[in-house]
Amino acid sequence: MTILTRYLLRAHIGPFLFAFAALTGLLLVNAVAERLEGLVGKGLPVDIILEAVVLMLPHTIALTLPMALLATVLYTFSELATHNEIVAMSGAGVQPRRLFLPVLFFGLVIGGVTFLFNDRILPEANHRLKNLRSSIQQKSPTFQLNEGVVNLINAGNGVGPYFLRVDVIDPVTSELTRVVIHDMSQQGVRRTTYAARGQMKLNASFTDLHLRLYDGYSYEVNSRKEEEFTRTNFVEQLYVMRGVGDLFEDASTDNRSDREMSIAMLVDSRSRRLAELEGLREEALATARRAVDRALGRGAVSDSARAAPPPFVATAVPGGPVLPRDEVARSVASTSRSEMGRYSTVYRFANQVGVEINKKIVISTSCIIFVLIGVPIGIRFPRGGVNMVIVVSSFVIGVYQVGLTNGEDWADRGLASPFWSMWAPSFLFLALGIFLLSRMGRWTAAVRGSGWREIWLGTRRLASRIPLRPGRRAPA
């Protein structure tokens, strides 16, 4: 390692540690302030509150590592240029591009640390924080359901029981996916409800559970009238379980959301989602073929239809009751709608997993892109000082934040692929960094000039080169 390389690395370590500590402290205080209402006023032990604060720290660190690197590179090279060290190095025969290599190595190290941190430490911290928040919410009281199993709910007023099964529960928004409810609250009546998704909420007195269900149907059988069978389709339904407040016990779960998985877990989860999508496609195709057979009167369906008494023209599912064709059409439409809802839900989850995989890699590789941007900008504008560091860092981080947030939303809604929606900001700044780096050897890193006024004048010169419409003259 040469003297110049050691000097440049030492020049970055101090500012990096300061920027990392300052940014982490600010963002952690903001995160704690947002969740303070859920921690205080519940009689929680001090160690539980401290554990919750500590578990919020990894999410903050995952963001501040790249941010601190960008601010450090901008500040360090701006200071080197301000004190004419870049000019001295150039006079000694050291090209400005030679200064880029040690900093690139520093960025690779920080990027590798960020990747390992986001892949190993952050998912475990998010998982423990979710379980801890569920335990804290139990003091509210609120409800704690287990995913993927049948939850027995006995109401305190003697009503019930209910059997509730949910495949996926979002602990933050209380959104439910693929809900099945077996309702035995009415004597002699058995009702089973299926919904593609829903949302769970308690009433103001924490006694009744309100489930708002979407895209589903329900079956109801009355034991006193065994010949009656009712099926109801709904787009939205409010399902109320009365008198079940504070009956759920605290229980941690091993079920993980996409932000609680490592990349290996995410890849496995995405493979299973894609396989499930393929199964749903085949199921939808089989449903369509059965509908065509019914319409054409072929096979076992045709025999049942001929045996049906007038005045109805009827059809039947093999092994089931004979139904009028209008009822069959409604049944097929309802089944198709339900399958479409299931397909949309699984497709959204598959995209969410793909987004999380790409996001982990994008945040890690952003360290290298920040070096590409920071070195030439710091050399080009030495008189910018701390203000330049703040403005440029805020702009770059803001573009990344907006791009990743909107990209995640577009990918979840199927408007863009997870890859392009996550990598678009990186490709934009990668092209900008390569362009700035290619011109770095042409710049004179002197303190005179290279300030905000020069940026303004350069912008005006660039605007004056834009061709105007015929018949208009450029301003003097």
C-alpha cells in the first residue's frame, strides 16, 4: 500500500465515523419518536423498552451506511481541493483519476459490509422486533393470531365458537390474506366464509373484532332445513365477532414477512410463489374447460342436464345437485372471480419478494455509485464546503428514496418488473458518475472559482445552447 493510498484512506475514516454516528443518531431518534406512543403508558419494564429501541437500530444502520459514505467522499475531496492538495498531487504527476482507486476500494468494503448486514443481521432484527411489538400490543389489548393454523375463538358472552384461519398477517397494518372463517355462533346454523384478503380491527371498547373482507363467498347450512343450501358472493363484507375482546394470548411466531428474510429465504419463497401461480393458472384452465363442457352439454354434465325436469334447462357438477343454467353461470363467474383474487394476491406477494431481493442488492451497490459521484463533484466544487455536501447528499438520497418507494409500489401493482423498478435510480446515477469521472482529468482543481456562482454560470451556458423555435432569438 503506497503512502498516497494510506493518506487518502486515513482522510476518509474520521469524517465517515462522524457522519455515520450523526446520521444514525438523528434517524434513530426520529424512529423512536414515531413509535413512542406504542411504548409508553403501558407499564412496560425498562428492559423491554430498551430492547425495542435497540432492535430499531439495525434498520437505521442499513440506511445510514451508504448515506455516510456519500457525505464523506464529498467532504474529503472538497477539503483536499480547498487546501490545494489536488493541485500539488497533479504537479507531482499524480492524475486525479489515480485518487479514485483507493476510495473505490473503501466503497467496496463499505458495500460488502452493508450487504452482509442487510442479509444476515437486519432480517433477524426485524423478526424479533415484530414479535416484540406483538407482545407490546397485547397490553392494549389487541389480538394476536397465528398464521397458517386454525385459531379457536370462544366469545366471553357464550357466543361462538369461531374457527379462523389466515395464511398471512401483516403485523403493522393488520391486513389479512386468504381468510377462512367457520362460524358456529348461531345455534343450528353453520356458515363458512372464504375471502381473498381482509383487514382486522377492534372496536373502540376492544370487545368486538371487526373483519372487513374482500373478494369472497360464504356457504350457509341450516340443520333444521337440511334441504336448503345458501351461497353468497360478495366484493366487500364486514364480519363482526362480538364479545371476543382480550381473549388472545401472546405468542411469538416463526412466520416471516419479506423484510424478515435473508436472500436465500427470499429466493426460496419466490420460487414457491411462482410455482403456486403456475398451479393457479392450471386450475383456472380446468375451470374454463368445465364451463365449456357445461355450455356444450358434453360428458357427465350433458346426462345430468337431460335428466332434469322442465321447465328448467339444468346442468350439474358430476356428483353434485342439478342446478339451473343461470345458477351454473353465476357459480362459474364467482369461482373465476375468486381464483382471480387469489392469483392477484399471490402475484403481488411474488413481486414483493422480488422487490426485497433487488432492494438489498441495490442498497449495497449504491456505495460504489456514491463513490463514482462523490469524487468528481468534490474535486470540481471545492468552495462548496459543507453546504455543497448537504445539498448534493440530500438530492441524491432523495432521488433514491423516491425511486425505490415508487418503484416498490409499481412492482406491487404489477406496473413494472421488480428489477427495473428497483434498479432505475442506480442506473441513472451510474451513468452520471461515469460521465463525471471521464471528465475529471480535464478539470483544474483550484480554489479560485468552482463555487456556487460557477455552477449557476455553467447552467446558464448550458441553457443557452438549447436550440430555440424558428423565429425566436436567444436572449442577449
